[in-house]
Amino acid sequence: MKASPALARALLAALLIAALLLPMIAPTYYLQFFAKAMLLAIVAASLNLVVGFGGMVSLCHGAFFGLAGYVLALASPSSSGASLWTSLPLALLVVAVAAALVGALALRTRGIYFIMATLAFGEMFFYFFHDTRVANGSDGIYIYFEPEIVIAGWRLVDLGNKTSFYYVALASLLLAIIVISTLVRSPFGAALMAARDNEQRARSLGFPVFRIRLTAFVLAAVLAGIAGYFSASQFGFVAPQTLGWHVSATLLIMVVLGGMKSVLGPVFGAFALLGLEEILKSNIEHWKLIEGVIVIALVFMLPGGLQHLAQLVFADRRAPAGQPGSGASSAGRQHHG
């Protein structure tokens, strides 16, 4: 069943317009919530580059998210804010080096062994910051001043302003979507998916599989680092828990909930999961239990994620019977499948 491209584009345009207009009508609390959701959507979408398009289930992606926040905290002077022009590249460089080292070792394994290797590396990052005094150990570290975006002595953007920060988060999300979409549609993306589908065949065609996977792993970590940098700036605090495996597991749930076969699936998965949590925790005492039940039910009912639901709702019904996109053709394929 083929989704109508025109209808899908119209819906995305409407969502973008709504996102641009939201600060004009929404209270500050909701601006902070949606900024947080957009940053986590970046991390989920970047994880999908590794999991959905690369076929590599990583459980240390949250570590790269938290590591960027720690770099910002350690690079920020105690008396003034760090310059974004220096602290952001520094954070992304540290994340890229860490991801390259982790990937170079973990990608020598496959399947469950890769999952366990990334889990082990993620826990190493967690315990490094938890058990040492590098950044106040388990107490975490505060960021007292927002990073400054200054050009020629003029402050371009005030990240301390909730509206300004919201638009920075929105711009970062749009940039991440564009970057991931470009990568997926490029020859690099085709090679990455070929290695996911059949590694031996990809090797026989001359694809440098290890290099392609490592590049995707590092690029995904850098995108997660961008979100981690701004997330630390938003809350003004970084703790070892931001590097823990449960963060990576939550991100993986967002990917599965949204759908692993599209760029936007994990974005909607992130908003859906955070929105569900926001509704449940304000109305139900043991909301985590209810959340788990709902997520499990959604996974069973929509094995393709929320993107599958979107395909059903926005199905292209203009195609003649028997042609791709028509109900009869789809039913026939399902019957014979």
C-alpha cells in the first residue's frame, strides 16, 4: 500500500508550520517539553542510521549523547558561558574520537556479540564519570551559564531565552533530518543497506563494509552529540545517568515504536513516547507499568511502527485496482505472502 506523496508532504508542511508558530501560543513549560522532545528525536533518528539502515543494534548510543554534555560542562568557565563556536566543535570532536575507538573494536563482532560489546563500552563511560572525580562523580556537574553564540561582540542567539532555545532545537532537528535523508539516499546509504541485507554479497561487490559501518557509527554518534550538547545547555546539569544503558534502551524503543525503515519514523516515535509519558505521569501513580503495557501493545499491533500506521491512513487510493497502491493488489500480496 503506497502512501500518497502529496498528502504526506502536505502533512509534513503543516507540522512544520505548527512547530514554527508554537512559541506564539504555548506556555513556557510546553516550549521546554517540545525542545527536549526534538533533541531526543535527533538522537533516536541518528540511532536509526545505525540500527535501521545499518543493521547494528548499539547499546552505547546514549553514552555519546551524555559525553557531549560532559564536554560542554568541563569546557565552560565558572564565571561565564563557553563560546559555542569552540565548545560545540570540541564536544563533537571528543564524541567522534570516542565513537571511532568504540566502533573500531565493536564492529569486529557481529549479532549478539556486537550488542554486548557496545553495552560494555557504554557502561565503561558511565562508570568512568560515576566513580571518578573528573566531573564530581555521581553528583554530576552543573553548567551555570548557557553557551554564547556571539559574532563580532554581538550576541546572535540567547540560549537562556526559552523561545530562542526552542528554535535552535527545531533547527538542529531539521538539520539532522536533512543530513540523515541525504546519507540514506546517497551511494553511501545504498552500500550501508546492502551490507545490512547481505554482508557477503556486499563484500563480493567490493564494498568496504567495515569502513562503511564505522563511518555510519561515527556520524550517528556526532549527531547524538549535537543533541547532547544542547540538552546539557537546556537543563544546566549533566549526571552519569545520561550515559547509562537505560538511555540507549529508551532510544531503541523510540526507534522501534516509530519504525526502522524510514528517516522520520524514530522522530515520531520519540514524540509519541515522550508524549505518552507526559500524559501518564500526570494522571496515574504507577505510570511506568501502564506505559510498558501500551508500548508492548503498540509493537504487537504495529510491527512496522507508527510509520506503518501512517501508510495505512494516508494510503494512495487513486491507483486503479490491481496496480501498486490499490487495496486489491495489497491484499493479494499479503495472501500469497
